[in-house]
Amino acid sequence: MTLMPASKQAWGLLGWLGISFAAAALGGIASSQAGTFYRALDRPGWAPPAWLFAPVWSALYLLMGVAAWLIWRRHGFLEGAPALRLFLVQLALNALWTWVFFAWHQGALAFLEILALWVSILATVVLFWRLQPLAAALLVPYLVWVTFATALTYAMWKGNPGLLT
């Protein structure tokens, strides 16, 4: 591994954070419509309050961006390509879920989509682990949260047949 200049590392970090938060922004467009819809849903008692999602997701997107940056910084786009491509796939699936659930009100599809997201995150963790364990560890809270979100998606889909198809 050749050590890259600090300025290139800093720009790289900003780039990976930018990509991660761009996915957040895409999802945020759909979630901006979520307030009334989310309040109308019959939610299980263990569902978190709506205000909790923004800070949790902000922290997770920060961790995701740093994790991808660590892989890129150490392995670049050539050696790190499979892991970084999968990272981008899971990021796209992440943004898509918000649209499927909150904008399009598709409960069954949202549940299937979040299952695909969960598998892609797990695969990303495995690939990151092979390249740099710290980067993989930074994705573990994300995997845990999406595991919880998967159960919540299922519960809300099944509990709201009139609002979610």
C-alpha cells in the first residue's frame, strides 16, 4: 500500500461522506412525505417515535461513509472495487426503501426490498472485513438497525392492510 497525500485522503473522505449523505437526501425526499402517513399507521408498541429516525440515520450514514473511505484509502478503486461496488448497491437499495414504503405505500415490496438490503449489507460487511476489519465493524450498527427496521417493516405491512399493499 502506498500512502496517499493527506489532501487526497481528505477529499476522499468528503467524497465518500458526500455519496452516503446523497443517498440519505434521496431517501429524505420520500420521507418528507412520511409524517402524516407514518402517524396514520398502526405501529407496534416497540416502534420508535418518528423523531428518533433522523439522528439514528445521520449517525449511520456518517459511519457508512467513513467505512467506505477506509476501504478506498487502503485499497483504492482497483483492489477495493468489488467491496466498494457492493457498498454502492446497498446504498441505492437503502434510498429506494424509503420511496417504496413512504412514497408508494407498498408494504409487501418494501419488506422484500429491505430483505435484499439486509443481505447486501451483510455481504458488504463480509467483503469489508476481508480488506479492513475496522471498516466492517463500522457497518455493524447499520446492520443491526436494518435488522430492526426489517422486523418493523414486516409488522407495519401486516398491521396496516388498508394503508400498505
